[in-house]
Amino acid sequence: MNIQNPKTKIAAPQSVTTGPIAGSRKVYAAPASHPEMRVPFREIALSDASLAPIRVYDPSGPYTEDGASIDLKQGLPTLREDWIAARGFGAIEGRAVKPEDNGNVSADRLVAPCPAERKLRRSADGQRVTQYEFAKAGIVTEEMVYAAFRENLAREKALEGAAGRRADGEDFGAAIPEFVTPEFVRDEIALGRAILPANINHLELEPMVIGRNFLVKVNANIGNSAVTSGAAEEVEKLVWATRWGADTVMDLSTGRNIHNIRSWILRNSPVPIGTVPIYQALEKVDGDPLKLDWEVFKDTLIEQAEQGVDYFTIHAGVRLAHVPLTASRVTGIVSRGGSIMARWCLAGHRESFLYEHFGDICDIMRRYDVSFSLGDGLRPGSIADANDAAQFAELETLGELTKIAWDRGCQVMIEGPGHVPMHKIKQNMDKQLAACGEAPFYTLGPLTTDIAPGYDHITSGIGAAMIGWFGTAMLCYVTPKEHLGLPNRDDVKTGVITYRIAAHAADLAKGHPAAKVRDDALSQARFDFRWEDQFNLSLDPDTARAYHDETLPKDVHKVAHFCSMCGPKFCSMKITQDLRDEVRAMEEAARQGMAEKSREFLEQGGALYVPAE
Amino acid sequence: MNIQNPKTKIAAPQSVTTGPIAGSRKVYAAPASHPEMRVPFREIALSDASLAPIRVYDPSGPYTEDGASIDLKQGLPTLREDWIAARGFGAIEGRAVKPEDNGNVSADRLVAPCPAERKLRRSADGQRVTQYEFAKAGIVTEEMVYAAFRENLAREKALEGAAGRRADGEDFGAAIPEFVTPEFVRDEIALGRAILPANINHLELEPMVIGRNFLVKVNANIGNSAVTSGAAEEVEKLVWATRWGADTVMDLSTGRNIHNIRSWILRNSPVPIGTVPIYQALEKVDGDPLKLDWEVFKDTLIEQAEQGVDYFTIHAGVRLAHVPLTASRVTGIVSRGGSIMARWCLAGHRESFLYEHFGDICDIMRRYDVSFSLGDGLRPGSIADANDAAQFAELETLGELTKIAWDRGCQVMIEGPGHVPMHKIKQNMDKQLAACGEAPFYTLGPLTTDIAPGYDHITSGIGAAMIGWFGTAMLCYVTPKEHLGLPNRDDVKTGVITYRIAAHAADLAKGHPAAKVRDDALSQARFDFRWEDQFNLSLDPDTARAYHDETLPKDVHKVAHFCSMCGPKFCSMKITQDLRDEVRAMEEAARQGMAEKSREFLEQGGALYVPAE
């Protein structure tokens, strides 16, 4: 069926959303050991000058600088150029672009590639290249220093402000340190418990780390489909998603111009970009899974690795033997990659070429330091199918593959479900940790019920918060359009904010030393009726302010000691404030009189209060 | 500060939203023992005629009947009239309405009361009246029969369709039966583990039951404030909230015309109505907490009990001795009732009159069968204050009061927090069960982080799903406007749908025998590409359909075997369907050849698959 959608555009991207998030500014800071580094944070100043500004993690890149000057054709600054150059990788010509890379699109519908010029590199055989290889060799890379400081500055602030308020939490055996050192990052990567996705050809990347002992990360999916969406929209979605807090972005494009759209995305992305190479490989064989083979897949891996993709979803865990286990499911196989591979395996009654060539895949990915995101092709697509034999059989295979990839020097994370009722979520985490040697877990939701299409950011936000608490390192967002259509700009924002909530709730529950600072600052602002601070400290200041404006639009209401919910007479916080001085005076009196009062207190039968004189 | 809001209207309610929810119809059914009863359900027919329609719980009242004929001035049919009349309660004249009942509003701003005439009743001393008293006496009331059947018919359907798919779950010591009998409802009420809120003067009520061993319920708050909103809006909010699944509604009005607005709400409400009488009492003393006393409070209890309010939030657990425990909190006391009582106690350094008159309060509420919702006046208003000494001291007091209320024949549920990080949620449930003798828990959220005003339906939906799973019987919704403003119609709907998600996710995780039927039906429809069925089975068919229309608006797409997310070539479900027959044939062949193949299998080293011939 051929769909002509009027929205399909062939224009190259012209502009994207820029400028600071309301009430904050981008700041850069450097670790003492590397004064040349410019590690980004977002700083929220408070209206009470006696209070220190709050610094928060900021994956949004240069786009949120004040007066940001962005030229999409040039791409972002290549901040990793010197680090990578110093490692001595060989320059390569690069694979020539073929017509099928862009879906054999006709000239009048071809999106021009991003013209930004970059030197392409590939490591030689035996030449150390991945962050995992450096980590195992005891070498701390610049990327590790940068990522540690990034996790850390917020934490320094936390430690400063946390006097008397130690974080509590339940971390289920994780080992979150009080303070992140570069050495700690190196150690976690060497143990396989963290990855630092950073293709040597993605020079624009602001390095970040994904692991159970770091802040919980969020991924946003973008990408066109055969039905809708073009290049400019996808680059804007990238910028828009990271603006609101996406830590990585997956480009799941399956429509035309895949190669060229990806060039725009990568040259302009400050965050790691992930892809699912099998999608493009399938496009190259006219959408027929049975025509797939190792050669076309290998060619696609190299194509995308050269472009700078930071992690690949590889569905090598879908083995022939697993396919029949899905036969009695309510929703069969719901992963696109999984269904493609299942079809391929079953049609020829043969083992997956991804599984059989897994070593070769590792060797290609290692040369560019493309990290594995081992795909869960058999994830459950409904509550009924959660935690079934097919799902867990694949997970065991992913565990085997993890060890192979490590042996070949690659970084690995593991994808997880899907649709899982609450009581079955923890089992997913426990089995993943055991089967995959504590490699980082990266889950889609999970959705905790199937009955709310249109609200699956919420059904899945519940599961995401829980599995993040249990130890999942990165949460793949779900938008309100899940199961129904492609997300638009508003849906992307709603999905990202929902998942930032889930990730933060998880950090709080794990007892992350830095997490509670922002909650406390916002709640203190709320209690002090500093409305502007309350808006600015929130995940989405624009929406918070707009909602307040709906009932109390005037500026004077932004300093009012009440709100529209209760009105002035009924404001509990106002009443409590009136109360507070009185209570504190009582407390103080009680403390001072403690010794002499204690005998009296006991004589009166232990009543906490004695009548006033 | 006097705020004149142009939105304030004095018009009486004229009309409300009526008609069936898209794709479904209201049906009534009767238990065999009571053929005259008309117990409501919502029935969703499926496009595949071979599949039985799905019946779901329906709190929306006659408004969602096809061709509903509603006259707000007459109120809803008095379906309990005969049951109540047969119990022989004395008719009463009723307390005369006083000007202060409506906030001394001037004549030109007075909302006329609902003109529907009802016979008012009150039980005599020693005359059995509450559902708790009947239950303890071994008597099964009509309300119990009705509520049991209501919980049950969905479960009968579940049992029919559940062959081979037994529900699993973790219920943390609850005792959910395979099938709910009237006797089971009676027993749960007698044990204090459930309440059936049903004022004898709320004859329009469709009885329902709240308890850990029943479906998790959802409450929606409505109500005007001094700042905004009038009568017509509140009645529409009631109808709108129940349309989308609110099981009870609390009228938290604090503005003008409280008494008369309440008359419109009660006469037109099919669901239990809760209030917080201290709000109106405070209005009667010009908003000055220090002028409150037992007399004005008692007068308000009688006023509202006569009107038919089904449950009262009573903040009798805020004792003088608890107040100093809040002094070092980040957000002090955030419950309006709690802050009012704290102010009252502290100003005169005296014990709460609600605590001291608790027995008198019980005696008044018993006479009309108004249930207690023991208020958590010291609930935490921020992550920092969760599970602190003040909160748990009050909870212990609520436990004492529960036993007093039971001794005096009253039904009791217990309110809970608030703002609680995930790792501290379960402790709330465990302590509540222990302290309050398993009386039903009724929580607001809890919100799992403070940093997302504008999205607090989501921050709290996470906590609500979890605490519902742990055993909370009813979840009080939070709307996107929480902390920012009064919810409008869209906010109310979003809040209710979010909480229906939380409640359903909890039912699934508890292993409720009926819960999974709807998930399975929707997922099966999804897998079969029955798009209309998928929309109609969802919690919000209108939104699901609208989202699908955004990318694929044509009717033909509603039967298409793909969607806009992947397009036709990439649809995993389509690929899986193509696969399924093949897989099943293989399975069958495997089964038949099992015996003869097993030796061969082992000889080949246990590989699950042998190459095809």
C-alpha cells in the first residue's frame, strides 16, 4: 500500500528551537584537572538572594545557551576532536553513499545530506579504541573525566546543601558513591556496569555515562516512517527532546532519506544517538525480511558507524529456537526488529545471521566504539505475555552475547520490556542483573496496563519509575501517541517530561545523594510563596506558569501568599507560617526546660503537653 | 483580600453532559435474589461478533444512558427509597437553612437551592442504622447485595473467559475472593475492612463498597473556592468526573453558596459524596480559626448529614501535642483542615475540640450513617517531610479513633499522604494496616517527587498505583493543576483517567480475578488490528480515536493492518500474524513427534531445532 502524505517535505532543516529554558541559564564549568573542559549545567537562580542557585543536569547542548548561534549546516562544535586525534586512529575515506542508503528516493524527493565536513576515523586491528578497552587497561579518558564531572557538580552542590539531611533510600544492592570520581567511572565501565556511548566519529558529543550507579537516564525516540515526517521535523525533534531532558536519542527512521536525515541528526546532536540498523537494512532489500543477509547488514553497520552513531540495537537474541515460544502469546512479537528476525529465521528454518555473525558484528562496532544495545526482540507486547518463556529465553541469550561482546572489547547495555504488570517488574530487573553480568539495563516503560491507549506515557511512567528504582540505568520514553500514531512536538515533550519524572523519582528512591536537593528547593519555594522560583525549579516552567496564570494571571499573584485552590482564608501554608514562629518558640522553651520538666512530665502521666498557665 | 472573579455565576445548573461513552452502552442487570434491582454496567460490544461484549464497572449513573432524560431540578431517581423506608427511621423536619450556611451571600448572588423534595430521616437512639451495625448483626442489606453484584458481574464474565488464564498477583496479605457474595461484603464491613458509604438521606445513591478486597476505587475532588467557580460548573464537574470513572466525589467548596451548591450536587449524584465540614464551619465564623467551637461544628455536621453527605473528613487526629512535631518541616502543615486545627489548638494551647468531642461526632454521624474519613491533617507536603514523626503520631491517633468509631457503630476509612518517595510508600501502608485495624486506606497520590508542578497527576499516579497495589482501597485523584490552580473540565478528566490507570494497574498487580479481562481484550483487538475495538475498550475512547485520526484520519485506516508508527512494511504485529500459523503448525508437529524425536534430540546435543529436511 502506497501512502502519499502531504506532510512529507524534502526541505533541509533550517532552524530549531534555541534559547534558555525560562528562569535559567546555561553555565559551563571545568574539573580542576582539566581546566580547558567546558562541562554544561543549567543554573536556576532563586529570587531570594540569600539562597544559592540550583544547578541541574543539562543534556540540551549549545541550543539552550543565551543568544545561541546555531548553523545546522556546520553542525555543532567538535569538542572531542583533540581527544580523539591524540589517540592516533587512522583517517579513512569512508564508504561511498549508495542510492539504496536513502531508499532509492527520486531526485526530486531527495534530502541533501548535512554539508558539515568531518575527518572520518577507524581504529586499526588491535588498537585500543573503546571506552571499555581503555577502562580495562586502567586508562581514564577525557570522556570519563567529563562524564564524572557532569554527574558530580550537582552532587557537590548537594553535599554542600545537605548538612543534616542525609539522603536515605533503598538501592537494591547498587553502589552509588557519595561522590563520582573519574576513576569511579572508569571502574564501572571496566566492570561492564556502565557504558559511555561515544562513537569516535561523533565529535560533537557531550559525553555522558549510563549505569546503575549514576543518575537514571532517559532516551527519546524520534524518526520518520514510511507514512509521515521529514528531515527538518526530525532535527527539531532531536533538539526539542534534549531541551526537555532526553539524555540520548534514538533515530528510528524507516522512511525515505534515512541516510541523509541521519547526517543532519548526528552533526547536530550533543547527545548519543542510537539506531536500529536492521531497519535500514530492510529498506535496502525492499522491505522483504527474507532478502536480508549478512552482507547487507554488515554494509549498513559500517555505513552508520562511519556516520557516528553511538549505539546500535542488535536483535541477536532472537534465535530460531525462541520463535515457537511466542506462538500462544496474545500479542506475538511486537518488536519490529524481533519480528523481522523471527520471520527470517522461520522462513528458512535457520539460525539468526545476527547470532551467527555476532563476533563479526562486535569487531565492526569495536573499531568505532559503537556500543551495543542488545535488543529485546521478544519483549512482551501485552500484560498477558509478560515474563514468559520467550522473553526470558532471549534474556539468557543476551547474557551470553554480553560476555562475547566484552571479550571483544565492546560496551554493552541490554534492552528490556515492554508491557509488565507491577508485580512482575522486579523479576525483570533481578533476572537481567543475573543473566547479563550487571550490564546496564535499558527498558521501554514498562507499561503497567494495556487499557489506556492515549495515556501510555502514564501507564508506562509508573513502570519506568519502579524499574528505575530497582536498578534500570536508562528509561526509554513512551509518548501519549504510543500504539496510535507518530508523536508530534507536544507528544515528544510530554513523553520526555514524564520520563524525567520517572527517572527522578527513581533517583530519590535509590537515595542518590544529589537528587533531593531540587525537591527541597522547590518545596521550600512553595512554602515561602516564591511562585516564580517554584515555576523555574520545575521540570517544565512554561506549563507551571501557564497553569497558574489561568486562574490568577496578574503579576501581583506571583507574590501572593495564597493561590486559587484555597483562596487567602484557607491557605494551609499561610496558616502554618503564621504558626511556625510560635511553634519554634515553644520548642526552644521545651528544650531549655527539658531537664527540670522531665520529672514533672512523668508525674503527669506522660502527656506531651501541659495546660498553659 | 477580596477577589472579584468574572467567572463567578449565580445561575442554577441547567444541563450536564449526557449520553453513552463512545462505543459502549449502559446496561442494567439484577442478582437472582433481587430481580427488581437494576445494577449498572457499561457494555462494550466488539466488532468481531464471535467475541462476547466486555462489561466494565460503571459509576457514571443515569447520565450515560442512551437518550438519558435528566432534570436537575428533580434530581436523580430515589432508588433507595423503599429500602430505607422499610427500615423504619423517623421522619424529621430538618434544620432550617441559615444565612451563614451560604456564607451570608447577598440576595443578588444567592444560588437557589435544588428544589427536589425528599423525605428527611434520622435514626432513633439505639436504632440500628449504619451498614456497619447491620453487618455486625449479621444482616445483609440491599446495599450490600447491590455492591456485591456490582463488583461481581464483571468477575463472572472474567471467570467465564478466563479458562486457562488464572490471574496471578501479589496481594500482600489481602484476601480477594474468586467471587464476591453479599455475605462477603457483609463480612468485610463487619470486620471494619470495608465501608459502604451511604447516608440514609442520599436516596439517589448507587451503592458501592470500598475495601482492600474489592476493586480499587478512585475519588475526584470538586468544589468552588473563594476565588472562582459557581454552582453549574460544580454539578457538571460531578457528572463529568463520574463519567470518566470517579467512584466517589468530594465537594471541597469553600466559597459562597456552599449549602445550596451542595443540594444540587447531592440530589444529582449517583456516587457517594464526601465533604470536609470544617471548611463550612470556618466560613460560618468569618474564616477565623480561633472562633471555631464545638457548637458551630456540630451544627454543620447536622446540616450536612441531613442533606445526605455520605462521608465526612474529620481531622480529629491533629492533637495539640502533634503540632510542635511539624516545626522543622520543609512545608509545615499542608492540609487545610490540619492547619486550621493546629492553629486552633496552639492559639489557646488546648486540645482539639474534634478530638475531645469525638464520641459526640460519632453519635451524630451514626444517626444518618455518615462514614468517617479520618483526615490526615499532618500529611507530608514534600518529599523531605515524608514519614516523619508528626505524620506517624497522627496515624496512631487515627488508629485509636477508629476503634472508638467502630464501638459507636460507625463506618471508618483512613486518609493517607501526600508526598512520599517510592521507597517510603510501603511503610505507609504497613503502618496504616497495623495502627488502624485494617480499616480501608484512602490516599492522596502519593506524589513521588516535588519537582513537576503541572504534571502532578503523573508524579502522584506513580505513587497511587504502588500504594493501591500494596492495599490502599481508594485513591484520591490529583489533577495537572495541583499546587497551581483550580482544575477545569479537562484537568478533571485527565486526573480521573490517570487514577483509573493507577487503580487498574493495582488491581492487576494484586491479582484481582477480573482485572486482566479488559487488558487481554484490548491487546487481542490490537493484535487483530480491530482499531475500533481498541479505541472502545480503552479508558478514553475519544482521545484514542482522535490520536489515531491525527496521522491516519480515513475510515479505511481503522481496519488497516498497520499504523503510522511503523507503516505497512515494518508492522511487527502484521509480520507476527503471518508467522503465527506457521509456528503453530510447527508446534503441533513437534507435539505429535515428541516421543520418537526425543532420543534423536538428545543425540544431537539437545539443540532445540534440527535443520529442515
